[in-house]
Amino acid sequence: MSEFTLRLRRYDPESGGAPYWEEHTIDLEPHRSVLEGILQCKARFDGSIGIRCSCRAAICGSCGVRINGDPDLACHTHLDRAKKHSKDGVIEVEPMGNMPVIKDLIVDMETVHWKKIRRVTPWLIAKQPVPEREYIVPREAMVDVTQSMACIQCGACVSDCLSMEVDPEFIGPAALAKAYRFVGDPRDDQHFERLKDLAEDTHGIYDCTHCFACIDACPKGVAPMSQIMRLRRLAGNDFKIEDRNNGERHEAAFVSLVKQYGLLNEAELLPRSYGGDSPLAKFKPSVAAEMASTLPAIARALLRRKVTPAAVLKPHKLAKEDRDQVKRIYDEVEGREQRDEFNIYITGRDEDR
């Protein structure tokens, strides 16, 4: 038995008071979980401590909390490991972010998480006619969606999503990972409609900022951001969906600029996003109208010196030998006959195929 001190974030909305921290010292074996420590605090010191839990085996996702500032499953985190990664030897436990707190460590997942899950139509829309016996699905197709199927809906990725902090209406990593589960399933009949809907939504697939926070947060290796990138590749490359948010063209501008200069040319990013790679395309009347809407963003960039007139006239680029290396990478990837998709459930080496 060892002593561990837990610092719990407490909040009771019915009291009318502000959230506060409360410490309790418990006695448990080091390999026992943080959840067991919280339940001991509840049993020995204060029965009013609010914590949601069920399976205690990292399957149901109910006990998602922030431990020492990072989202995790309380039942899946050992006390000794949590103490080792704490700042002062005290294990801090607080509710997950981006969701309203109901009480103490319990958040309201209905108003955020489950609402967004329902947004992506989380069920299979069967192709017609439905076969008399069963669908014959390639093994590779089901292996591909297995990664997104591993999600236990704990909300850890939602808790740490930076895009949701800035834009609470963003559909979010968990819901978009769930969307790929059906877009990647060959039995579904609405691939184009699903992708079109998510691409056209201002808070859809192009609202993700690639911060990787959801990948770090997920306790099951679902890698939601990877699923979002797959949705983008399918929408833009395979279904040729040019969305009204300019997301597909904006993403293509990043790719073409790095290919040309070896790095990102901020001054050229917006014009190329709206006008394409052609130097004259950006002067088309339709493009000029779209560019006019970006003037506030351009003004801010100039004021903060993120973009300078000199950079516009003479953009910085890598040395020729470095640009040649970047170009070789592009030639290698773009020269493949078929795009490869990998996930954590597909193992082995390229030469083993």
C-alpha cells in the first residue's frame, strides 16, 4: 500500500459557488487506477463527489477526465504513473474540456458530443437492392474502417480539440471519425452525399487545424485527425467536390506552394487558394470578388508582419538542391498508380506485400 494525494476539481451548480480544488490522501497499491482512488475518496471522505464510471476496464468510456491536464480514462491510468507525471507529486483530476460541467468530474456529453455524433448520420444507409443473404465485402475495406470503429465515445478527443475551443460549432474529431466509419464502408450507399454535406458545412472537415491534439488524447488509437484527412482526400481527390468554403482549393494551394518553393509562401496563399496555380487566374472578376472578402485577413497579416510587400515581390524559397529534394518526394508520392491508406490495424512493410 502507498499513499497518494488526489487534488479534485469540485463544482456544484446548485450551490451557486465557483469551482474549487479539494485534496484527499488515499492508501492503495501503486498499480491501482486513478478511478479507484477517486472512488475511495468518495467512500471515505465525501460521498458527494461526482464521477461517472461503469465498466472499469477501458471499454465503456464513461470515466473520461483530465489527469494532470491531459484527457484520459481514469480506470486506465495507474496511480504511480499519474503521480510520476504530476508537477508536485499531487495527482490533479478535473472534468474534460469543451463540454459543460454538470457536477464535479461529470460533463454534459449530450449537448456537445452526442449532438455532433447524430449530426453525421451515424448508421449505415444500405445499398439497394439489399442482398438476400449478406454483402460480400473485401477484407481490406473492413480492416480500413476498423480503426474508426475502435472509438469508445469517451470524448477525450473532443475535450482537447483546439478547433472546438475557437469554434464550438465545429463538428469535432469524434463525430468526423465516426463519419469515416461509414464513408469508408463499401456497403454504404451515400458516400458522395455524406462527403458533400461535410465539405459544404462551414464547421465541417475543413475546419480542422491539424493540431494533432485528438491523436494524442485518444486512448484507443483511433487517430481522429487521420480520419478527417481521409475524408478530405476522398472529397477532393476522388469525388472532386469543390466546396463553397474554399477548403479544397485552399488545401491544394498549400500543396502547390510547398512543391514550388519548398516551403509555404504566405503572401501567395490566399490568391492561389481562390485563383489556382495560374498567375493570371487570380485576376479574374470572380476571383477578385472572392479576394475582396479576404481584405481584413490580409490587413491583419500585413500589420503583424506575417506578410510583407518585399515577400510578395520576391518570395523566399529554399536553395535549389533542397527544392529538388522536396520535388523528389512529390514525384514519388504523385507517381504511384494507387494511393495507399494505412492505419494502426494494418501492419508489415512495403516490401512484404
